[in-house]
Amino acid sequence: MGMYASVRGWVQADHRQRAAIETIIEAARRDLYSGGWAFPQRPFNWALYVFYGGDIREPELSWLREQVESIAALPPVDDDNDMPIGVFVISNERATLSVWEVRDGAVHVRPAPELSWILHQ
């Protein structure tokens, strides 16, 4: 049957990047897990925050990470050259925690034992 991982996180981007982000997510659509993505109903304030939350089978983490990597690599849309940033926390049934840091056009993975409090629900 396989092990599950809990994924929760967000990406901050420019509102003008929303269509590109939606295209990335739609191109990778999987009925079972794509429903974890959430967008604000309408633009407000300065930044677009796109969220993901869900429990997925561990082998599907690469499917989700590919989407996050594509979003991270979106080119800047203004003179500030700001690229998407964000963080995703991943835990699994073996009580292992890691973080995907979205910055500098890439996804950087690191262990996150300091977040062990998340496991005590």
C-alpha cells in the first residue's frame, strides 16, 4: 500500500505570474492530489500566495516537487528581479521531517528536526 507524507506549504509570487503557475499545476493534474492546491479568490495586496496542503503517497512527492521546482524557476516579471519564494514542510509516517525552501529559482531540500512539534498532534 505504501507510506504517506503530509505536505503543507506556500509559494509567494507576483500576481502577474498567476496564469503561469496555474498552467504548471494544470499540466501536472492528478485528480487525487491536485486538489491540495489553493489560490486566493481574487488579487489583494502586493503578493500572490499559493498554498498546498495534503497527505500524499511518498512516491508522489517527486510529482509535487517538480511542480514546485517549475514555479520556483519562473522568471521575474519586474525590475526588482524577484523570483518566487516559499517553504513546504514534509513529514512522513516514520516521523521524518524535511523542508523544501523555494528561493533563488530552485528548491533546496533540508532536514527539519527543529519542526518535530508538528508531529505531536
